[in-house]
Amino acid sequence: MSDTQHHQLADGSKVQISRNGRHQYWIGDDGPKMKSVTSMLKHIEGDTFGIAMNWALKLVRENDGNLDAPRQVSKESMDVGNRLHEAIDQYIRNHIVNEEDPLFLAWFNQVGEANDWLASELFLYNPALEPNYGGTVDAISMDDKAEVVIWDWKTKERESYEKYGGYLHEHAQLAAYTDALRAMGSVYTPTKGRIAYIMRDGSYVDVVEIDLERGSKLFNASRELFLLTQGGE
């Protein structure tokens, strides 16, 4: 199962980008498969390991020693995140407001109405680095100063977010997407990056401005380590 988009470039041409269910990307009908941005970020996810372990142990204790509790909650959280992405995509593309989803309404009230949206769930790739990589950016907007902004949506448990905040690999992910858009000559050339952290209880959304230059350095460092550990493939 795969999806295909035609990404508009600044020179007036378009590039065909496809993605399959394993989050591999390729150009044209049968181009070589490219790794995703997220697959190259494992080496800067260490900031989340101890937090995740504490969270998992807490869930096991709260569920009478049920070792499957963390997995069940993770799946539920993933499902919530996927539904939110779909609802936001429907709003940006078709102006459909999902009045039954409290997470979407929190996003809509604090972020959605306040921005001029240009694109959503946009496939991209970076032709400047070998091997190339691909990805899907959540959204692109234009702010009131006519600057292009690249966005990412992250759902978080309120208690955990207020204690730990966001993570560096999330910043690096957004910066890698920005680098790819610039390298491929996209019609979209972001100068700002923002992550909207949506609390899973629907209470509020925290919008964080990203240092794209620092994020790019973090991604490239993680990518180099990824390639070394993968034998350069």
C-alpha cells in the first residue's frame, strides 16, 4: 500500500514522491527506496529513554503488575495522534471542523484559526545528501509577516509534558524537513519552525519556536552515527 504526491517546485516543475506503509520514500515510479527522517534520529532519542522507563514502570504498578499496560497505552496514544493528524489535515485541506474531537478543538482554537495554511501532510526528500532521505511534514503556513513557517504536531500527556517538556529529536526532525525543502527547491522555503504540543486531555496547546540551525546540526550528527552503525547503507 503506497501513497503518491506531486510536490510543487519553485521553478514551476513538480516532483513525484511516494511513500509506503513502512515509511520508505521514493522518487518517480520506481526510484530507489529512501530512509525516513525519523529512522535516522535514534542517536538523539537518549533524552527520552529514562523518562520512558519511569513512565512504563508507573503504568505497570498502576495496573496491578500488568506488563502489557505500557504497550496498550502506547497504542491508544498512537491512535489518538493519528486521528488528530487526520482531523487537522481535513481542516487545512477542506476547512472541515471536527467538533467532536476535543484535541482538534484545542488545536483549532489556539493554532488553527490564527494561521494562513499553505499545505498539509506534505511529502518531501533531500537530494543534497547521500543517501537521500524522505519525510512527511505536518503543515506549512504563512505568518502575519509573510514568513513561511514549518509545523509539527505532537500529542503529550499533560503531567509528563509539564515536567519534562519536549525533546531534542523532535526539534531535529523539523529542521531536517526544512533542510529537505530547501535542497529540493520546493515552492515552500521555511524561515521559522514551530512545534504545537497538544495535551491529550484537550486542556491546551503549547507552541514552541524551534532553533532550526541547531536542529539541523543535531540531525546531521545523528544521521552520521546512523550511517556508521548501518554500514553506510
